[in-house]
Amino acid sequence: MSKKIISQGIHDFKELIERNFYYVDKSMFIHELVAQGPNKVTIIPRPRRFGKTLNMTMLKYFFEKPLDGSCNAHLFEGLAITQYTEIMARQGTHPIIFITFKGIKSSTWEKCYKELVDVIVEECERHKNLLDSNVIDQSWKDHLKALIDKKTDEVDYAKSLYFLSKALHAMYQTKPIILIDEYDAPMHAGFEFDYYEKIKNFMYSFFCAGLKDNNNLEFSVITGILRISKESLFSGINNTATFSLLNDVYADKFGFTHDEVAAIHDYYKLPFDLTEIKKWYNGYRVGSEKEDGTFITMYNPWSIIECVSNKKIGPFWINTGGHFLIQETMKCASAEDKDALQSILDGNAVTQTINDAIVFDTIYTDSSSMWSFLVFTGYLTWEARTDMIGKTTAALIAPNFEVQDALKTMVMSWFSSAGIEDTFKEMVYALINLNLPYFGELFSESVMASVSFFDVPKVRPENMYHAFVLGMFVTLADTYVITSNLEAGKGRYDVAIVPKDKQQPGAVFEFKRKLKKDPRTLEQVAQEALEQIDERNYTLPLKKQGVTQIAKVGIAFQGKEVEVAFAVEKTIL
């Protein structure tokens, strides 16, 4: 008997089941949803590629009374939900409004609005049998036809969710269920391409009209990547419940559990050990801490499917796109946050404050927003967590090898995007070979070439230099340990590069910013930074570890200008 194929790129539950693809049973999501009871609006944010669309189409085929009079009960045969007769009695009993904003990534508001209209029109067309109803008033039919024919305006499209729910309720005498998949995709595009306020205003009107005090609504389920702050998008909508990665509800309903991945591993007889798969793809913590001090950990389904299909382990998630805001967030991070990110990439945990309600406007400027954004988009997770009213403190780590590799790749993309990747690598090579005049020349050249790339409003200029240090860390991670802001001698050095092979040279950096009021030249400030390395004995920790050749580098900067002073300290054993 041939094995079932594991699907790549199929996100429709009905297609998956009817074509007999391998399916990880998530039907108990329906049971948990019903058990939650009276929530009118349920919002479930999860990272990209975590099975959101597949689960949402499952809800659609479970609750919807098919428009052609057929039945979808056969799709659920053999699944866990069929054990619950009282819930199965609700199968096929409601009209459904299903809208997905997945794939909306337009670079202008005009194009985005056109895509939004196309999505709304597609769902209106799916319910065009309303036009033949004897129950629906003619004025309603005219309005629906105007929506379908695109002969109406933005205000009507913003109110279309409410209108369609009212018309379906009138026709079927049963309140419809509204399912909205990837609700925040247009918001991401708006933020990326500078039309955030316009898309926010439209989406606010769309959701308020359809969900706020709508007596035609049975309930609604909304999925996306982020929980956008209620004040930004869902203000005034009562009886909403949000279940993020921090919550126990639905904790194991999105993504794969370890047992589910173990079953896949055994079914396909994969040629590598399960522990290796776990290192690469597991580690996304969900829910609250259990009595034994652990958390539920989930696998990214996309990576597992690709791993099975390709019969190899590797970085798959990074190739699915959607990383622009992550790259920008990391690039705009403060010097302190870049240092913390470097520590995470080195395998350490860093304690930060996070909040699952994201305010887009602050992710480039507010430290807590940045770390929250990285956690809830799936690039970081927590090793330990303390929940308090209004905030959560978490020891943050990269969830697995795949994401750690993705983060390192994104750091290096800064330099390729700035057009200096080759120059940057040559600069690092010059440093570790103690060719310091050439290093200084390339450093200045690289800074000038990348100023426009890193020069983000409201971000301190020294952050650009810490971005260079983070890039050096990624480049040298296999052979060097890079530390920052640690006590040494009579103070704290800015950055130290310590070779794992003590026969190789190390380096200590001191950065100094020249203020406008400072009468000294930039060269004099760089020389002062170099002298501070000697005066405060910053090279002592490296010498204690047996490093005999140490590059001492003083870097002074003022805005877009930079000067480098350097010397080599050699110890004769």
C-alpha cells in the first residue's frame, strides 16, 4: 500500500482530505472553540506558516451549510471531533462569510485598496444566490450587485461585512459565522510601504461595521500573525477574546506537537534521527509554564513538511519570505538591543519585557515593542517567563537552529542590501590578520557607503557601528567569541573579539562619539579612544586567556564621518 503524500502548498482542508493527503488531525480545534462559549470575536495570532489557513478552512467546511445543498460531513470521518455527537450536530448549520487577506502585499494604498475590493467581491459573488431570494428586499439586491460589479465606493466596501451578514441572516434565518484569515497582512504592507494610516482607517471601519454590536453575527474567528493593539484596530468592539502564544487556549492547535512529528517521522521512515529534527524545528513555546517548569513546545509545520518532502534537514522557513519588517526592526535596534541580539545568536538567553499587543508605530523606536515583535512573529521564544498585569518579562532565546540560522542570514543581508557585503568580509579578514591600516580604510569606506542604509530617523548614529559589530560576530561566529560591554581592567570595553584558537589574534574596540561642541578633531577623539584601551587595561581579559596578539582599535564618529586609530599589542610568553 502506497503512503499518503504530505502536501506542499495546499491550505484548503477539503482539498487536502478529498485528495487523501497526509493530515495531522487538528479537528479538536473545533471542540475547543465551541467549549470557549460566548466570545463573539476570537482572535488567534500565530507566526507565519503555522497552519492558520488550513484550520480556518476546516472551520468553514465544518460549520457551513453548503450553498449547493451538498454535505461536508464526510470530510471529518475518522477525525477526533466525530467522538462528540453534540458538536457534530452543529456541522453544516450556518451560513459562512470567509475572507482571507493572505497575499496582500501591495506597495501603494491604491493597489492595496483594489486588492481588498477584489477579496470582498469574491466573497460577495460566492453568495450571489442572495440575488435570487424572495426574502431579500430589492434594494438589498441592488446594493449587493453594486458591490459585485464594483460600482460603489470605499464607504460601502468598508461596511460590506455588516451588509453581507445582515443579508445572509435574513435569507437563512440563521446567524452567519464570520471567518477572517490573515487579517493583519494589509497592515504589514501598509507599514512597510508607508500607507499605514490609510489601511488602518479602512480596516478599522471594516471590522467595526461587521463585528461591533452586530446582532446578525453568531460568532467570528480571526487569525493573523500579530495581535495589533486594540486601540489601533479593534477599539470599541466588545466581547472579544485574544489567544496569543502566551495563552493556554489553542496552545497545541496551531503548529505540530512533538508526538505529531514523531508519528510523521515513523510513517515516512525519515533517514535522520528525530532528535536532529527537534534541534532544527522545535522550540516554539506556547502557553503558561507547567508544574514541572516546562512549556508546550511546537514545531513549525512548513519546515516539517519541507523536511519530509526533500528528505533532508535544512533552513526552509527563511525561504518563504515576509522578513522585511524583521530585518528593519533588527537594523533599527539600539546599540544595547543589538548587543542583546548578538548574545542570543551566541546561544544565550536575554531578559526583556514583551507584550502581545503590538503597536506598529513603535516597533522601530521602542525596545519592548521590538522584542515583542520578534517573539510573536516566531523569530524568538522564551526560555522562562514571568507574567504580570500589563507586561511580561521573559528570558528570550532563538527557538531552534533554523531560526538562529535565519537571523544570522538577515544580519548579513544588511550589508548585501547596502552593496558592501564583499567589502565587509574583506574588512573582517584584514582585522583578524592584523592588517589594521587596510582595516581602517575599509571600515571608513563601508560606513560611508552604508550610511543611507542604516540612517533611520530617531535612531542614534552609534547604532550603525554596533550593526557592524553584529555583522562581524555573524561572520566570525565559528572561530571567535565576541563580547560587549563587559568589565575589564579598570572599566568596561565596548567590544572584544576573542579567538577560540588562542594562537590567533584578538581585538578590542572602543567607540567614541564626537559632539558638535567638542573643539577637537575626529582624529584626536579616535586617538583618545585608543589610549583609553591602554589606560583602563581593556586587553587584560584576552591576555589572561592566552591571546598573545591583540588589535586595539579606537573608533570616533560624528554623524556620517568616522576616523579609526589602531595599534597592535603583542605579548611574549
